[in-house]
Amino acid sequence: MEDNREMFEEIAALIGSIAKAFDLSDTDVVAAIEQGGLGMGMIVDDEGRNCVEVTHEGRTARIYPGAIFRVGDQAPAQDDDCGGGGCSCGH
């Protein structure tokens, strides 16, 4: 059996991002996944960027490479250096 650590590292990073988005521990995120309390889907947002949309207890967050956006929160102001999001600056 081939050992693919890259996949494990990406999953761990996604779990960490979900935990941060919903202010949960990594263990709580895994438990929510196992109990069906967390929904995930890969989408393309209105600006054409790929992200993972996550729902938990009526809240929604979008996970981008290097950024988390909680749906319902005010979007950050556009920054000329990054184009308004999706980069590692935190937008």
C-alpha cells in the first residue's frame, strides 16, 4: 500500500482551518464530521475562486488557500496588493 503523507497533511490543514473558522478544537471538528454535524463541499465562489464551503450549526465558512471567510461577516476591504482575497495576506 502506497503511503501518501501529502494527503494527510492537506487534510490536517483543512481540519485546522475549519477549527479556526468555527472556534473549535481539531478534535471537535473530527467529532462533528463523524457525527454528520459538519457539511463540506467544493465550490467556485462568485469571483471564480475555488474553495471549500463548510457548514456547522447554521453557520457557513469558506476555506481558501491562506484565507478563511465566514459567510455573513463583513468582507474585508479590497487591497490593491492582493486583489481582494484568496491570497496568503489573510483576506
